Amino acid sequence: MNKKWSYLGLSAFLGLSLLSSCSKSSNADLLVYNANVYTVNASFDKAQALAVKDGKVLEVGTTEELRKKYKATEEVDAQGKPVYPGLIDAHAHFYRYALNQRETDLVGTTSFAEVVQRLQNHRKEHPEAAWLTGRGWDQNDWKVKQFPTKDTLDQLFPDVPVLIQRVDGHAFLANQKALDLAGITAQTKVTGGLVEVKNGMPTGILVDNAGDLAAEKIPSPSAKEIAEVLKQAENNLFSVGITSVVDAGLDKGAVDMLDSLQKKEELRVRIYAMLSPTPENKSHYFKNGPYTTERLNVRSFKVYGDGALGSRGACLLHPYSDRPNETGFLLQTVQEYKDLAAELYKHNFQMNTHAIGDSANRVILQIYGNLLKGKNDRRWRIEHAQVVNPADVPLFGQYSILPSVQPTHATSDMYWASERLGLDRVKHAYAFKALLQQNNMIPLGSDFPVEHINPLFGFHSAIARQDAENYPAKGFQIENALSREEALKGTTIWAAFANFEEKQKGSLEPGKVADFVILDKDIMTIKPEEIRGVKVISTYLNGEKVYSQQK
């Protein structure tokens, strides 16, 4: 055969084969098209379509090009609806929220009388329970804004221990039966806590660490009960578009439970677990190091610096404006925080410290700074960072410390914050924009069940600085509002970065997990007052639909 013709024939064959293969569609598991996709990539690009393969984003682009390029097992016409990366709650209490479903819901009560009525109703429904518990009351929402006392609970439930938590989880009301079981008397002294006493007798109010003395006496639920409430809580997350949650403050037993359920595919939500700094947790994880699976990431410790502003446990540099003899308190000694920080630094764990008051923030920032020295990639965090003295704000940037904040705290506290702090000091509270500017990012969360689980409520609070009734008209300290782009990044890519997970999730880019949510309205363009009413059409995790709006 003529070698020339043989070579040309082979070349033509290869060329035709290549052309034929290029004209064929590539396979995908899922193709979402005719959408308004917010990729939240570095350029904050938008797209029309999204292809998914093996649980990962394959490609984003126009509807025309992706429908030509991919043959998908499943196709979804989004009908022009907005698509966002799966929402990440950067600070919450998922495990606690799940267990709360077994308790009396006291959120939204407008008086102590209503609290009592809900407790009575719950007791009738669950007469077999060893303890009567509940959470969510807030005396600041009542006409009489004073802490309640145990007298009524003693009369109605003399033989049943009652322990109910304030909405922030930093104050409790216990009846006498609960106090007796916990061994709490008027003489009980607790470091980092307070047993309120009047006329020589406990009132039933237990602040911060004092409440733990009673709470630890409550019998633990069974593994089956925990699994059931965790799965229900997960469904609630998916229904509001949350695909990843940071659970702040867990013991090893809870982490093992979550891990077991995930491995059995009984729990699918992604969890970034912050450990409580207990001796058991430190012993195990310091020896074995961080623990990471496809859906569980354990590499940080949650530390409590002080209490809450609402219960006056937040540690302030100067006295409370409405209690001139009180400044709040740290929950441990300064030396204990220093020692713990040194341990976490040595073992390469992230330290995430709850700090509300300006004194607590200053103490923790300085402890961090002494170890971190300067710019770094440790990503140590201050959780809440609610009241920060202006002189201390630059420390966040100087030491690459991330402020992890919850926008709805500002709009929940704004009615009474100035009473606690005074008109001058309150101006430096909830300063999210100023904190953002330190590292050019700010992860956002809700702190549920302290606040509502819906992340769109936080989005609205962040950009409008208003409550559900769109009050105040011009926003609360509007100079610290975030832009919509910043608010979306705060609950996606910045939240992922704060968890060392920005390469796996937080944006819709090729190679990242296909976690995304489709909403019925575009929160980036609609009027602020419409945002809290936006509904989730569907939520996807690894390209699999895990929630769909019922029509």
C-alpha cells in the first residue's frame, strides 16, 4: 500500500473520530437550567445553568451551552428562579436545638403568666417526664422586665423539678425541687456564675455556670430519642436552605452520635463541630488530632469567655448603665484562658471564644494576640463580638482573628441594649461593618435556638438592620449594615473559610460539592421588607434533593 495514502487515510479516520466524539454529549447526573445562579466565586459571577456529576459541581454556564454539552439523568427547569450555594450557619447549636424539641417552647412569651401556662400544658401532655424543662423566655419582652422568681413554680409543681432556660441560654429559673436535687442553697458560690438571693433565700434565678449545677441533674434521653429529634431538626434545616451547620460546643459523645448517624446515612447535613474544652475532649482529640469525614469536621474548640448582655452576664469594662454596681464577669480566670489557648495552639486546634462584653473581647483578643503574634492562617475566632471597644477593633485584623457574628442579635437586642450600655457605648456594639473591614470577611450565623433558625432572617437583619416588622424605619445603627453581596458571602464562602472548608464548599464552582438552594424570590434584588417572606423551593445536598416545597 502507498505509505502516503495510508498515512492520510489514518489521519482522516482519526479526525472524523475526534469530531464525532466532540459532538456527543457528556454525561451528568443533574442539570439545572433556566436559572439565575449566584456562583459566589471570586468574581461573584452569575450563570444560567449548573451541571452536577458524582455529587460535585461539574460546570456552570449558560443554559444553551450546558444543555448542548451534557446529557443528564435528571434535568430541572428552574423557571428563572434564583440559585445560591447551600447556606451555612456559622454559629448555631444544632444538637441542643434538636433536644429542645422535647422541651416546652417558651419563645415569644409576652409574660411570665404565659410561661407558666405553657409549662402546665406541656406537663399535661407529658406527665411521665422526670423533669419539666423549657427554653426561650425573655423578660425583656414582658411588661414587667424583671427576672421572675420560683414562687409560682413551687406552688404548681412542688414534686416535679422544673428548670427553664432564658432565650440566650445564659440564665435559668429553677423551682425549689430542682434546687434541692442540685444541692443549691443561698450559700452556694460558683465561679463564673451567680445564684440570685433575696431576703436570704434563692429566687430560683441561676446565671451562667450556676445553671449547669442544676442542668447536669436532668436525665439524658435515650440514643433512640436523640436520633429521632436530630433527624427532625435536620429536616427543619433543609426546609430553610441550610446544608451546613456549625455546632458550637459538643462533647465527644454527641460527636460520636452525629458521626454514627451520618455513616449510616440517617443524618445527611454537614456539620462543623466545635468541641467543649472538657478533660475528656482534650485528652482524646489532643492525642488523635482533628477528625474529618465527608460530612463531619472536628478541629476546633468552643470556649465561653463571658455570659450574655440580656442577663447582665456579659463582662464589661465599665458598669452596666442600668446596674451601676455590676460589670458582669468572665466565666474562668484569665490564667485559665491563657493556659487553654496555649494548649490549643500547641495541638493545632482552632480556638473559638464566645465574647459578648467589651472587657471579655479585650481579654480574649490580647490572649490570642500573644500567641498568634501577627498575620497567620490559624483562623481563630471570636464568637458574637457584640460589644468591642473601638481601641480593640484593629486587633482582629492585626492577628487575623475572625469575628463570627449573628445579625439577628442586633435587631433582637436593639430595644433594650442602650439601657444596658448607655447611649455612647451602644454605638460600638454590633459593629459588623467595622469588624468586616478588619479581614475583609465576616462569617454569619444565627445562634439558633437563641434566634430563629431561618438564615434569611439574618440576611435581612444584616442588610436592613431591622426586625420582622421593618423597625426602625431607617435601621438600627445603619452605618454598620452589610451589603447584600457581603451578607450572602457571610453565609456561604466566608462561613466556609472560617471552617477551613472554602475549597470544598461555599460557592458553586467545578469540583466543589453540589450543595445549593433554589428560592422563590431573589434576595439580592427584592425589597428588604420582602426577604423574610421568601420561601425555599428546594434544597440539594451533593446534587440530591433533600427538601422540596409542598404545593
